[in-house]
Amino acid sequence: MEKRIGILFIFKSRWVGGLYYILNIIEACNFLPEDQRPEITLFYNKRTKEYLKSITYPKIKLVEIEIDFSLKIYLKSILLNRNLFFPEEFAKHNLDVIFPFNDFVGKIKNNKARLISWIPDFQHKFYPQYFGKIGLFLRERKFCSIVANTDGLVLSSQSAYDHFLKFYKPAASLNIHIVRFTSIFDVAKLLAPAEMKAKYGLVDKYFIVCNQFYSHKNHFFVAKALKLLKDQGKKFNVVFTGKPDQAQDMELVTEIEQYLAVNDLSDQVQLLGLLPRTDQLSLMKNSICVIQPSKFEGWSTVIEDAKTMQKLVIASNLDVHLEQLGDKGIYFDPDNVDELAEAMTRAFALDVKEELWAPLQDRTRNFANDFVNALYAGPKA
């Protein structure tokens, strides 16, 4: 019997990581044998409509729908004991599974599909200051609802699984599966170094950091490493991409710019902001290597992008990075600037020509199989 999966591509904000996660799931299904490819009904909203043009999966039905994720609807769902985040539209499509459904507030009527949730990471447990009191309360309430009510839970890494069991106590019957995603795009279609150099005024050799500007992403640490390297007589260049979202993030950018100016490093760093995806990937492809300096991560899309390009990565020695890169990464303690400076020196001297990771086709087929199996299989062994 053919599998019928509903996928929610409904976002109230432009969380880029979440957008590409869903798109990669859909594209990954192209790598399955034809007779194993599920039928997908994709529920999207106005915020995500522009991304539909990149989808190439043939067995897909597109359904536009708007859901109000406001606090008002959240509270109304509780008062009425009726889940207003689960519209009648979902029940009309005779689906086996709906993923990722995380909004368990009140009873759900007319639902025959299994509701599978996804939690990418548990950042709010480690950096609660980024959520505010109300945001933190609602996020924790949401996670507790998932644990209590979901038919199955997908986590993106062993690290996230360990964190989950540290903070929550699920029922033994809860189906929990680790599904490590890949990043899918055509490397051959990326832009040439000369084109990117002309567009952004780049030097020939540069490192690149692609993260949002939160303090735990550790951008400032990279600037400090450049200062140390400069004191050693080594002048390296770094490109930062990413966008500050809040006032405190803008303050961080200002502090970095001031630090660069005071230490005469401004000509070694470019802060390019949020770029078109093709441009960002092209910059990564043409770099010396990718630096992922963060003090906390889920399964990093940036690292998966680098793996798809067979690109060297310097990463902080988080458990999730060790899990994601294995013995192919160059690691450093995210609180030890000497280690990062040494890692950058080492990477600058390397000329990596061999394939570092298994081919994208093989890794993506495994990802697609793991995803579909997680939606339909029993508890994790």
C-alpha cells in the first residue's frame, strides 16, 4: 500500500534552518526507489510559497493554508479544549502521517493520521535568555505537550536524544527515532570564484562563518583568533554571513566591528549579512574551509552544506559536531582561542583533494529511508 504523508511547511517566521530542513526531506525522497516513494501532501502558507519553485519531487500535492499561531489562539485552544492549530483541512486528505506536528493544545477532532513531531534541539535549556519569560514558558509547555501526546518523535542527532532524556521523562511507549538529515543541492550549479569575487569584493583566500548573530554562535571568538594570528605575523581573511534578528544581536555586531577597528583587523573581515542561498553556498564552496565556532548547535545545516561540497570544516568540539563530522573535522575548544588559531593555520596550509565523505546520493538515500521508517516504524531500539 502506498504511503501518504502530510508535511507541514507552515512557518510564522523565516527560520531558514527549518525551511531547508523540510525542503531537504522532500527532495531526499527522490533518492528512494520509485516504488518506495511516498505520496506527499505539502501544506504551505504565504511565507513559504516562494520556496515551492525549488521542489522537484513529482509525487506531491500542494495545499495552501493559513494557521494563526498567535498567543490568542493558543489560549483559546486551552479554554475550549480544542486544538485550533489542527484545521479540518488536514483530515480531508486521507493521510497516514502528518509531520512535523508539534502543537498539541486541546483535543483534536476527526483525525485518523498519526501525528509525528520533530524537535531539532533543546537550545532553550542551555540559552534561556534568547526566549524571554513568556517565550520560554510557551516553548517549555509546547515540548511537554509533545512528550505527552505525540505518536512519535524525530530527533536530529544522538546528542539531541541524550539532551531529551536528560530533561524529559517520556513514556516507554513513545516512538523516538534519530534521523540525521543531509543538505541537497547541485554543487555544479554554484557560481564561479571570479563571479563571487567581483560581486562581493573578496580576496582569493578566505575562511567563512555562516551563522545567525547570537552570542553563543561565537563570532567574536573568530575575531579574537584573527588578532592572535596577526600578532604571530599571519594575516588571514574571514567572511561572515548571517543576519542579526534582535537589538542585542545588533549590539554584538557593533562590538565585533569596534573590536576589528581597534585592532586594525577591519580589512580582514567582511560582514555580508543574509545572502541568497546560491550566493552563500558559492562563497562556502570557494572558501579555504568553513568554520563552525558555535557553543551550541543542533545537527548543523552549515556542516551538512560543507559535506555536500566535500569541504573541510573547522568546528568547535561539541558532541554533535563530533557526531556529524567524525574524524574528518578539525576541532577546537570553543573557549580556547589558541586552538582555533592553530586550526586555522593548519587548514590554510592543507590542500585537500580527496573526497572526505560518502557521496551525497548514498547519504541522502539513507536519510530518506530513515525518515520514512521513523514515521511508520515502532519504538527506537
